[in-house]
Amino acid sequence: MSDTGSMNHQLLGVSTLLRAAAAGEDLTPVGMSLLEYVQQHDHPYALLDLSLVLEMKYQQSAALAVQQQALQMRRLYRLKNANPGSPPLRLLVLKAPGDLMANTPFECLLENADLQIDVLYVDAQTEPNLDVPDHDVMFVAACASDDNARALSQIALLASGTDRRVLNRPEGVACTAREAAYRLLGGVTGISMAPTIRISRARVMELLRGGPGLSQVSEINYPLIIRPVGSHAGRALARVSDTPELMAYLNASEDKEYYLAPFVDYRSADGLFRKYRIVMIEGTAYLCHMGISVHWMVHYPYTEMIDHPDRREEEERFMATFDSDFAVRHRDAFGQVAELTGLDYVGFDCAETSDGKLLIFEIATGMVVHDMDDAVVFPYKLPQIRRVCDAFHQMLCRAARAPGLQSSPIQT
């Protein structure tokens, strides 16, 4: 799969390692084997794999250090070759250095696609006039974050030099940051979003002690949702009901900046919380999963969905009727998300309010979409996610065939 030639390491990559981890496999032997290999060979592909294994073993600082070793050796990686004899489609992905949440996990969407994939890692030091490899379509994978801000600026310069279609342009990616997303979508008819403010730890402490500007947070009544800036997947996300709880949260946290938003009670009439993950591909909405929980912070998959067959049956029905029911009710809201962000591919976690609005919790280009859940427990999910993967692949194919964009390939 890789272009490493005689370097004798077959790249494992994101999707292979995530699939192994999702199946409960112990990645320690893989990591040990990779460690032994890189101690004897200067091999950037093996280092990339080792960094992924370390991250999945929750050794974040070591993972990033190993990734940097790899990137010091080379920035361009061939992840996949098209099958011999296939019509070539050359995809160039621009990524930022960082953990798995720093970039769109496109590898999970293209695991079975027949195309050539090259990845170029871009950071603040990347030359804006850098030659890039020949490609038919360019996809910006770097997500919106403080760490990626300068990388996205450099990516914008690189993208301006191609005569091919660029999917998920950096200016659209930037508008998915939490505070930017609220400014963009918070006032749209049919959409409900909690007003989100970004605030420093020192400022929160000052406000709680009665300092000037208390009105900044007095509009956001308890209960509040608080999370550190840059956190994902529910890390350090909490609901606080009063000032003592907020103080206790801050005293237990070492982060310097937070997002604050009012808690929105989105329980259904039966007292359960229902949260949906949806992706938009070229303006069309696709359901990825539906989580049902007694708890407001819904993760997926999780014990409740596994332990309650009735909830899985409901998810299966929801998937079967999504296009003709939920997607119809929220067609205008979905259209506004696609139009206002200008993104070719974007995901969001959402619910439905009691008055029928689309309640968006978060919008991002880096949401994980995969078909790695237990096929025995969730048999209906595989065909649904395959639809998403097919739509993503077809988006690339259409972009590669865009009129007027294939006449003069970039020279390296």
C-alpha cells in the first residue's frame, strides 16, 4: 500500500489500527514490534504507525514526539495505491501534525475505495510555494483548532496554487470552531444552538469573585456546560448546577481556557436523551448513528445501546426512515449548514427540541465515522456507513472530473 519500495515496512495506517483497537485487540505487541523495527531502520512510515499505536495506548506526548521524528524525515506519504489497471484517481490530502482529532479521519471513509492517496503534512514552517505532487483533487483534512490555525493559513496558500478542485477549503473549516459556529448558525431559522463563550480561567475566577463584567456570564444561567478549549470526545466536559460546583470543577482542572454554554435539556417525553451524528456530503445529509441514553452526555457505542435491544431497534428504524422523515423535517436547516459553512464535507452532533428545531451541539470536519461496531450487535449499521463511504468516494470522483480543472497537472 505504501510507496516505501525496499524499505520493507507495510504501512498499517489509521483505519487498520483503529479497527484492531475497536475489536478489543491489544496493540502492545504491534507497538513493541514497531519500536524494535525503528530502532534498526530510519523508516518514517514505521514511525507514523508507532505514533498511532502510542496514541491508542493513551501515551499522547510520546505519540506526538514520534510523529515529529517521522515528519522531520519526510512530509509526503503515499497511503494507498490504486489497483493495477484501474482508472487512476489521485487524491492529495493536506493534514496538520497532531493527534487523531487534528484532522478529518478520512481513512475510515476510504478504506475500500480504489484510488491513490497521498498525504502532505503542513505546518507553520511549510513553504507556501512548495511543489506538491500531481493530483486530481485536493482535500483539506486539517480541522479547526488553535493548534491548527497557522497550518490552515499555510494550507490556504498551497491550495491557492492548484488548478484542481479543493474540497473543504480552509476558510470554511475555520468557521466550525465552537464560538465561530454559533455566530454563523445560532440565528438561523429552524436551528437551535446554545450561545457559547470562550473565556480564560483567570477571567472566570474574577467573575465568580464579583469582579467587573459579571453580566458577561449572568445571561448564561445555571446549569452550565463547561469544557476546556481543545477538548474532544467528552474529555473534561461537565454540567455544573451552581457556583460551588463550578469552583470545584475549576479547582480540579489545570486548563487555562474554557467554553461555557447553557445546558439545554433535550430529553424526549420518555425521559431519554437522543443524540444523532449526521454528516453532510455535498449538501446531502447522512445519518451515522443515533445514541439513546438516560444521561445527557451521550457517547456511542456504549453499554446502554448494547444492553437494550429496544434502543437498537429504534436506531434501526430511525436509519430506515431518516431520508423520508427527519431529513425532510430539517431540510432547510441542513441546507443552511451546507451553504453557510461552504464545506463539501462536515459533520455535526445534534438532537431535536420539543418545538421541532434542530439542536446542534457541535459542528466539525473531524468527527469519526466508521463501520467498526460489532456487526452482530449492530447489523444495520454496516450498510448505512457504507452509504456514507460511497457518497464520500463519489464526491471525490465528481470533483476530479470537474470541468476545466484537469487541463494542466501541477509539475513537481
